[in-house]
Amino acid sequence: MKTPPRLDKGFLKAKNIIESSEDIKVYSHRDCDGITAGAIISTLLERLGKEHEIEFINLNQVENIKIENELTIFTDMGSGQRIEEITTSNSKIIILDHHPPLPRKNLKGELLELNPINHGIDGSTQISGGGMAYLLSKKFNQYDTSWMGVLSAIGDLQNSLTGKLTGLNNQILKDSTRLGQIEIIEDLSIYGRQTRPIFVALSYFSDVNLPITNNKTESILLLKKLGIPYKEGERYRCLCDLTMEEKRKLFSELVKMLSREVPPKYVKYIPQLVSAEAYDLTSEEKYTPLRDLAEFSTAINACSRNNDIELAIRILKGERGAALDELESVSRTHRRYLAEKVELIETEELLKQKKNLQYFKTTEIKDNVIGTIAGMIIGYGDWRKPIIGLGIREHGTKVSLRCSRLLALDGIHFGSIIRKIAEKVGGSGGGHAMACGAYIPPGTENKFLELLDNSLKGKIG
Ligand SMILES: [Mn+2]
């Protein structure tokens, strides 16, 4: 896919604005996509020798910004916020975003808003915030940040449903394979290719409850049955160690197991559920958390959730050595936090069932990991229903939804469903087919769950 001509012109215009500005401030979102977008832009500005400052913020902070610099750039945010509230007669703003744009009125100053959605391109599967930042860098003939454009898309779960990168994401991927930065591998759709022993990685399979789900012993038995050694000497083998033949065996066995387990209407989606493209960074060592881009995005998320975005930027800009040790420690903290919270939900039996959905309410889990946790416990509940995590706060409730990819492959788009239901209770929301979220006013949680439950009648199962 090529950049649509009108959008391409927009990037050229952005280039001209940047070239004629000396004092630049960048705001970017605090998630993997936003952090990576920030790294791309700041790499660009550094190389241009432009004075700049970068700040990572939450979406709800945008409308409180005081514009003080000659040029302000927003990456991975801005489109869904009321920017007009912060513009002044001499403000100059560039927005590089891929979230649904708000209509603009009463704008002061200059605003150049570049958003794929305004060009008929889906912003949840075809290009990320970092992808937009990379397309701008391309206008300056900088191609070597393309791997970050790919990382952004993966961090934003743009490939999560189909297991592939499509549209403009694919164009960015091609730029980086051409440079030899990324190698594409046809693989099983199992997370942890480089760092998890294969039997551990298998036990996290949770789109459908299988005997191996949350069961390492069963996973080992499965590998033994297939004649796939899980150890090589003293070392546990990872997915990346498996031969093509071994992967094929495992693929067929998983397809067989799943076909026995799922209702007939889902059977046709099973091959898609089990296979996916994986992306290896060729410059990184095997068995490290930065080699596989899915694991890399987890590492960036770990930094963000531990409020150490600076570390994420150092890693993205190529620092290794001590930075890697710090990353390891941050990642360990992150994993421990997630494990504790999953255990909390289990021991306190927080997961409740409704007819068409399951949910947990909590005041004890950080907002920015509720979605991750919801995804982790799909395998503990009923995979046929989506899981909704509600983070109850005084000022409002953060809602995160995750579901088995089978539901989304079958055509349910929870991102649009959750947006409509959230609006009905006075909130807002959106996102991907299988991973999305919302903010709703305090006290509307039960109403929200009831409306959502009703809206799913006859659609799942
Ligand atoms: Mn994004």
C-alpha cells in the first residue's frame, strides 16, 4: 500500500514547517506506540540539529497544556482531544495520530493534523502513531527508524487479529526488511519466542481453554508425545529453537486439539489462530527480550508502567550494557506485579460471570495494566465470553476489554461496541476488535455491564 497522495502532501508540509522552526516541543503518549513514536521524532530532530524537548503524557493531560514553544508536535495523540482549547493566535501545531479525530471548530493559530482515518485508512490495523512519525522521517530520507515504526504497530496490537501487518504497516515493514533490520518468520502464534521455554510459552495459550492452558506439565507431555525435545542438554528450548518440521507437528496438533474444543462455527478460523508472522530484530542477540519485536514491546510497556520512560528511550536509541541490566530489573518488577494481581483476582474470586460476558472490578490494579491482566486471565474463565476489567476510581472508571481472538475473527468488533455502550452511560471509548477500552463516569459500572451484556445476546458462544 502506498501513502495516499493527499496524506503524502501533508507529510511534505510537516517537513517544511519543521525545517523552518527552531524551538520545538514534542508531546507523545505514554504507551509503547507513543514512546516509540517519540523516539522516532526525537531521533529525527536530533539529526536535523533542532532544539527540542519531549514529554510523555496521558490523554487527559492534553487539554491542560500551555503552548509556549514555536512549534508543538503531538505524536500518537491529539486527534481525539479538544486541541482548540489550547491553541492561541500564534500557536503552531502538528498532530501525527491514528486515533479517531474529533471535528475542529474555533481553532486559533496553525494546525496541521495528519491522520490516516481522514484518508480512509483504518487507524487500528493499518498504521500506528509511530508509523506516522516514521512516514514523516521518510520525507527527510531517514529510513533506519523503520524498525521502530514496526515496533509501534506491534505495541499497538495492530497485527493481533490477523497475525500479520497490513496496509501502511506492511510498507514500513518492507522498508526495514530491505535494510536488513528485521527478519520475518512464519511461526506459531505463541508469545515468548526468544525468552520462554517452549513448554512455558505453550501453557499461556488462552484463546481457547486447552489441556495445556495454565498447565506446564500437560505442555511437556504434549511435546513428548510429538517427539519434540523440550531440553537441549541443560538448556530449555524456546520456540525459536524449533525446526520447521517440529513447528509443523506442533501446529497440526494444536489445530486438532482446538477443533475438538470449539463450536463448529469457529473451526474455520483455527489455522489463523495458531499461525502468525513473527518479527526478529537481526541486530539483537538470540534469546534476549529485544530480539523478537513482540517481546520488545512488552519491555517498553514494562518501562512505561514503572514510570521509567527515559530507560525505554535509551533502549530504543540503541543504548545497551547497563541499560539492559536496568531493563531486566524493570521487566522483572513488571512480571511480578502482573502475577500478583492475577493471583489476587483468583484468590479473591473477583471474576464474575454474566450471561454474555465476565468481569472483575478492582481498586487495586493500576489502570494501565488492567487490560493486560484481563488478557492474562481469559484462560482462567470462560474463553467464549469477553473479559471486562473495571478499575474503579473516584473520578471515573477505566474499563478494559479483552477476548479470545476467535470472537473477533468471527466478526465481533468490541472496539465499536464498547464505544457505543460507553457513550450511552456518558463515557467514551474505542479500540481494536479484541482489545479495547473506555472511561465511564463513577457509578455507571453496573449499567454499563448490563447494556454490554444485553448487546451481546446471540452474538457469542
Ligand atoms: Mn497508538
